[in-house]
Amino acid sequence: MIALATPYLWYTTRATGIVALILFTLVVSLGTLVANRIGGTIVGRFEINELHRSLSIVAMIFLVLHILTTVLDNYVSTGLISAFIPMTSAYKRVAITFGAVAFDLIVAVWISSLLKLRVANSTWRFIHWFSWIGFATALVHAYMSGTDARSGVGLLLVGACGGVVVLAALWRFIGRPTRAAGRTALSPLARVKAPTNKRPVSRPFASSARPTNKRGR
Ligand code: HEM
């Protein structure tokens, strides 16, 4: 395996780790908005869902960079295997194990979403629950293994990410509305009005100015 000894790899590992954590916080929070059927007339559920999906791709890119720079850096003895398989890293074994479990769970969620049309909805939903555990283990990993994440601004950031997701989880499980409050996830194409052969129904009292009787009621 190629290994390099430059401090820039180490800086990149730390920076990409923090960025990945912030992005996963946004992804999980946006997912909660979609699940709780939040969406207005300006930003609908479809758009929030699209943002959720696009950000998950960007988060995944940062996570892969985070892992690659760790593996390539010969300052730490963490091989590619340690990114997937728990307890295989010689460097910070337990802390990296939390990262590996987070990565495995996130990959499972990702693959199930790529295959969404081929798997049963209940299976997809079940696997999607893993994202909560994935996020929690990533947070523990960040705190345990981070150089920056254990003090100052880094600690504040990790704490804020955890706080946002705890609030999102509380809202998801306690405050979930029973009925859809916003517009459902429609494709933009579905919003184009389809031509119809039906004749318009005549509704004489459809306007807001309702006819009143002589007493004005
Ligand atoms: C969802 C998965 C993961 C997330 C969100 C994540 C995020 C983070 C964060 C925020 C830090 C703290 C950076 C700092 O304070 O400097 C960190 C540190 C670290 N991560 Fe990850 N990580 C994940 C998975 C992994 C995996 C699978 C590996 C193993 C290849 C790994 C290797 C490392 C290493 C070696 C450090 C220590 C950096 C240092 O000592 O400053 N991470 N990670």
C-alpha cells in the first residue's frame, strides 16, 4: 500500500472529518423534515428531499476523502481494512472502530437507497433507521479520535452537530404529524397540468363572495 509522510494528509484527514460530520448532520436533519412531511408552497417536500439526497452524495465524497487520507498517511497505522472491519486498526483501535461501524451503516443506507425501486419499502425503511445509529457512532468516533474535536471550536462544533441531531430525533419521534402538512414529493414534471377532456364543472357559488340573504348572512 502506498503511504505518504506529509503533514498535509493529516490536516486533510482532520478537515474532511469535520466537514463530513457537519454534512451528515444536515443530511439527517433534512431527512427528518422529509419524514415529518414538512414543506410549504415555496420549498416543498420534493425540493427538501432532493437537497437531502444531493448533500448525502457530497457528504459521502468527504467521507471517502477522510478515509483515503487516513489510509495513505503513514503517520498513523490504519489500513484500508480498518475502515470497514472493527478492531483492526493499530492506531486508536476503539475510536477507529466507531468510525468503521459508522461507515458500514452509512454504506448500507446508501446501497439500499440506490436499490430503492428494487427492494420492498419496509426493507428500505428498516435499513434507513441505521442512519441514526451511524450518526451516533460517527459522533463518538469524532470525539474519541479527533485532535481538534476534543477542545475549543472543534468540540463546540461536534457538540452542536450532536445537539441538532438530538433535537431532530426528538421532533421525529414525538412531534410527528399524523397527516401530511405540506405538499408531497412530486416530481417537477408532475406539476405540469395534464390536458383533460373533461368539461369544466360549473360552480356558481365558487367565488369567495358568497350570496347573502336579505339580512346579510
Ligand atoms: C461516518 C464516518 C466518519 C465520520 C463522520 C468521521 C469524522 C471524523 C471527525 C469529525 C474527526 C475529528 C477530526 C479532528 O478533530 O481533527 C475524525 C477523526 C479521525 N477519523 Fe474519522 N470519521 C468517520 C469514519 C472514519 C473511518 C472509517 C476512519 C478510518 C479509516 C476514520 C479515521 C479517522 C482518524 C485517523 C481520525 C483522527 C484524526 C486526528 O487524530 O485528528 N474516520 N473523524
